[in-house]
Amino acid sequence: ISGYSLVIQARDSGTPPLSSSVTVNVDISDVNDNSPVFTPANYTAVIQENKPVGTSILQLVVTDKDSFHNGPPFTFTILTGNEEEEFTLDPHGVLRSAVIFKHMVATEYVLCVQAKDSGKPQQVSHTYVQVRVIEESIHKPTAIPLEIFIVTMEDDFPGGVIGKIHATDQDVYDVLTYTLKSEQKSLFKVNTHDGKIIALGGLDNGKYVLNVSVSDGRFQVPIDVVVHVEQLLQEMLQNTVTIRFENVSPEDFVGLHMHGFRRTLRNAVLSQKQDSLHIISIQPVAGSNQLDMLFAVQMHNSGFYKPAYLIQKLTNARRHLENVIRISAILEKNCSGLDCQEQHCEQSLSIDSHSLMAYSTARISFVCPRFYRNVRCMC
């Protein structure tokens, strides 16, 4: 307990008795009686040979149960194992290389490290760090090309994570880093450590080819990343049809079925080759294992086919569509449970362009806005 707050009252012996109160705060001063604690108690690290001087090997983590002025900043010292000064230890507890290591010269070092706190008198603790020197990387990283589809309302893309590069390396201890060509950083970013691709706000309609590379410190490999951005027109929302799929997750649909189903769907509903199929959004149905896909078809002369026409086409081609994936229902209006006739049911569709859903697989990522369907009786 770091302190107490007492209210003390004094009362006299008069008639009537009079009194007054005062607050007394008692602070408990901390004594430096706890040593620093390393987490974990001892460390194991590796460094590849031929890494440049100054390469980070390990970050020491130290805590202290005493109050702040009796804890950090800590003073780190290598007590033993560094007689040839192969290592340095900075004030933040980062162990770095001071030489270029050779696997043939030595394969292992054991360091005894001391941490000293800032209290008076100072408390100390020790840890052992085992550093293994391994052979340098001999395998190049391998990465899977990534194609990203982004659907957004006109000039209203908020930005965010749109996909992730999947890369591997046969060298067990290789640490992969990802970089993006500098002139593309005004529109996109790539997380250096995990390969996540971030799009900044305000992307225009069109196709973007990103110059991304992955490196293991020795080899650098380019990765094909293509981003397609499609901006929705308000007129699309008034001419949408929903196909509801059974027993499929969004990620499985994107990764396994979307390309094939898009091709089959085009053959089913497009009257002319110049017509355009627009997949507006895919979204799980709450409380079920079903998935809704929202789409519209634009005629080559810029108008849109009416939902009733598309539903007729879909109904005729349903057997072919189900060769790709099982369909639960084809929906234009969603009036189940409402006590009104079909022709008196009015449906409105709203898009939340600031609530983006990103369904990412190793090869394909689909980013789309969340949609809401409202229905009411007009009778």
C-alpha cells in the first residue's frame, strides 16, 4: 500500500461540545529491496555468420517491483564471456555484434550479463545469454504472388490493411523483411516485419502494380502484387441481386471459388460480351454458416439490368452455377416474416463505405464495404 488518508477529529468538553476535523495523508516511502528481474531468466539467441557489425542479436527484458525511482533506467554490463569484445550491450539492453562472426572460428558464446537498478543502494541481478553462430543463408525466400480486389464507394475509400504477403524461407533462422519501392509510398505501405499491405485513403479507380520485395538479409526476391480498385456507382445499389451460398466462409469463397464462380456467373447473366459484372460485396449471414454475395450487371451502354431480369437468368442457370458452389437462395427482395405481398415489399440497400471487410488468402484478397438491407411493407 503506497499511502493512507486519515480524517482526524478533535472534540472539546464544552456544552455543547465543538469539534473540527483535519485530513492527514501518510505516504509510504519505497525502499529499494527488490532486485531487477530478467524475463526469461536466461536467454538463447542465434546470429548468422557474415552479418554486418552492429547487427541486433537480442533484446533483454528487465522489470523491477520497486517504485519507479528505484527501478529503471537499468545499467547493463557483460561480466564474462566477452573477453575478445565480440559483443556490445547498449543502455536499452540490446545485444549487438561488434565483429563479423565466422562459423568456422566459433559456434557458441556464453555471456554473463548483469543488470543494476537506479535505487540507493543499488540492487543487481544476473542472467546468462547463449549465442549460437550459424551458417549464413543459403536459400532464397519464396513468396506467393498476390492479387487484391478493392470495392469502394466513389472517392470514399478510408484506407486500411488490404492483404498480406505470404513468404517462407528454408533457412530456419532467417528473418524476412518486406520493402516497397519508395515512389509508391504515397498510396501504399508494407509492414516491414509481417508483410501486411496497407492502402492509404482516397485511392482512385484503376489498377496498381506494387514493386514489393522480401529479403532474408542476403537474398532479395521481388513479389508480384497487383491491386484492382473499383468504385461503385450509386445506381448499382438500386439494381443489385444477392446470391446466398451454403456452408462456405468468406475466405474459402475468395480463395477457392470466386474466380471460377465469377466466370460461370458471367456466362449465365451477361447478354453481350461488353456487359460488365460487378461484385459489390460478400458478407456472412449473421448466426449461420451462409454467405451473401451482392452483385449488379452493367450494360455496355452504361445502364444496369433490372434485378428481375437477372433473377430469371440465374434461375435458368442455377444448375450450372451449383457445379462450382452450392447455392442456398437467390434473393432480390428479403421479405420473409413480413405480412405483406411480394409486390408490396420495398427494399432499400445501404453501403457503409467506412466499415471495410478484408478477406485475405495467400493468393487473393477481397476488400469490400459492409452492406445493410432494410425492408418494409407498402400495403
